[in-house]
Amino acid sequence: MTDLGTFYGLGVGPGDPDLLTIKAAKVLNNVDIVFTASASKNDYSLALEIASPHLKEGVKIEVLPFPMVADEKTLDRAWQDNADQVAQVLKNGLSAAFLTLGDCMTYSTYAYILPYLLKALPEAKIVSIPGITSYQLAAARLNRPLCLNSESFAVLSGSADDENFNTILDKSDNLAIMKSYKGKEKVIAKLKEKNLLAKTALLSQLGLPNESISDGLDKDYKDDPTYFSILLVNKRPR
């Protein structure tokens, strides 16, 4: 019986290939197959582009399509089909890495595929390798700590319902608002309502050639949040 191959979840960081971890780079130099996700309508993968300088020559690339829809049955079928494809590779004794933007355990595609893979192959060998998040790079770009001393720090989704959004916004000293493009009008309106625009920075396309930073949205609000945007809110003086 063939031994199962190992499945690696790799966070490739926020955009700059130099921010891939040494451990992730080592894995990419040894695995047999690299999986990456794309929308169903195309096969482009930013995660693959970021990781490309670290791939071993000739490694097989498999693009797994994921529909950008809300229908749960369609999503369930896609997750299951992709997990089955990964499981077959592992059953053949091959090792595989799944690329995901940022950190593999923070709002990642990889985290969604895991339960389906474990259902398809309960004995799967899985190693999750963390990556640098967009909010870590955002804080570094601003030279601004995410939190100090007894301060709290929260990661908030722009798609959170109003009650959760308000509660976390009110109770946290510092926040990273990810997926800020979702309900961006609501997000900006809430920050304005709480008089936090001056304490908010909007950072887009971090680590990519068209990176942009607007620090203090009351005076320097140039762009709406996009898919690759993050908002950092620091309530305490820095």
C-alpha cells in the first residue's frame, strides 16, 4: 500500500514574494504538486504569482476553480470536488502544497477546504504553515504598532452584521478591518459616525507595484476600499 503524501497549507503573505517565510519556500522547493485557487471564470491566481519565484523548476501546478457565488449547494459541490482532487494526489503518495494569500488560517481559501479534505481522507497528513498577514504589513508600512501595553487589537470583517461590527468597533482599542470592500459604504459611515476617520488608514495593493496608502481618511481619502484593501484603526494616540 502506498504511503499517503503530505498536504501543506501555505500562506504566501500579502503580496511581496520576499515576505514568503523561509519554511514555506523550503516546502515549495520539495513538493510534487502545487495547488492554487482561482475564480471559476478564469485561472488567474495572485497567490501563485507571489509564490512563483520560490517554485522548483518543473513542478506541476493545479488550479482549482471556486465559484464566486452565495449559493451554498454550488459552493459545497465545488469544495467537495476540489478536496477529492487533492485527496487523490495524496493517495498516490505525492506531496502537495495549497497556496493561499496572507496567512493560511486567516480568512483563507485553504481553511475552507480542510474539513472537506478530512471528510474525503480522514487519515490525511496535513501541515499548516502560517504566513504574514496584510495587517502586519500595513502596520509595518505605517511604522505604527498594532497594539501596545494593555491595548486590545481586533480583526474585523467588513461583511460583519451591524451588531457585531458596532460592538467590536466600540470595544477594541485598535482594529484591522479586512474585506473592507464588502459594504464599504457602511464601513466608512460607521467610522465617520464614531469620529474615527482621522484615526484610520486605508492601505491598498500592499506589496504589489500599485500599492497606495491614505493615512487619516478625514484629510486624505482618495480611494474606496477594494478587494485588496485593508483599514487600520488606531484609537489611542501614537
